[in-house]
Amino acid sequence: KLKDDNDRWYFFRFYDPRVAQDYFKWMAGDKSRVAKWFGINQGEALIQSIIIEAKQGAEFISFLPQHCAQLNQQAPIQLSAIELNWMQQSRWIATKNAIYQDLNLELSAEPYALTELNRDLIETWCEEALTLGYTTERAVYDFAFNHILAHHFDLNLSEVDQYLAAKEDADLEKAKELHQILLNAIKTYRLNQKEK
């Protein structure tokens, strides 16, 4: 557990490879943080290296403190606003990557058989979902899923998005309703295509 600048406590899973790889790479350029993490005083490091699992155990990454003679631990480790913001952004990027990969798997299979999903569009829909109040990963996934299908059928969901954004339902309920509205629109679209 670590405190932030405002004395609020956080559980910091620095030992989790999904966090550690990015965190320690990011931290390497900040001498005061390096000194704190490696316990450096008068050029001597309490910790010689931090070794982190990579590629699901197939490899490891070792982080060593650089230029120890110039570093001194000044205060206990705290989470600054910069770190918290960076971790939040890092987690959001990882979430968008996971959503993209999962959508590729689901939508390339039957009955959809969509290929070559546009990563930029999916990222845009993930960002839009966040601005419209979809905060859970599942709801963001569902939002992007529905927008991919709408895009495939050349359907515009902007009015539906605004309608749902005004509702006070939970994000998963909104995503479910969005999906039902989309299915009805696709059914209507297919009926119109048959009539032509």
C-alpha cells in the first residue's frame, strides 16, 4: 500500500508483470524515484536489481539502478499524480488493445466473418464509449462491437448514442439496449434489401 500526494492510500501492484514492465521502464529516467525504489544511500543500493517476468514466463527483464554514486534516497516512496495518471493511461491503452484483439477473434468467426477490422475506428469507438459513460471494460467492448456491426451495415447510431447517454441506466444496461436497437435496425435493413 502506498500513499499519494494527498495522503490517500492505494494498493500498488508493482510486482505484477503487467504493471511492472511498463512502470519500471517509465520510472528509469527519474533519479529520485530510482533512488527510492532501489533504496540508494551514499551510492550504495539496498536492492541490486528488480527482475520481472515477461512474455508469460518465457523471458525476464532485469532493471538495474544506474549512476548510484549520484543518487540518494530522500523520502519514502509515494505515488504522485504523475504516476497515477500514467498508470491510468497505461491501463486504458492495454484495455483498448485487449478489446481490439477480442473483437478480431469474435467478429472474424461465423456468423459475422468480418475481416480486417480498422484499429483506429475501434479505438475511436472505445474513446467515445468512455465519454458517453460506458466505464466497465465489458460495456466499452459491447459499445465498440455494436458500432462495428453498424458500420458494416452502413447504419448511423449517433442519435441512439445520445438517447442512451441521457438515460441514467448502468452502462451494461445501456450496452444491452444499444445491441437490441442495432439488431432491430439490421433486421429492417435486411428487409429493405430484399424488397429492392
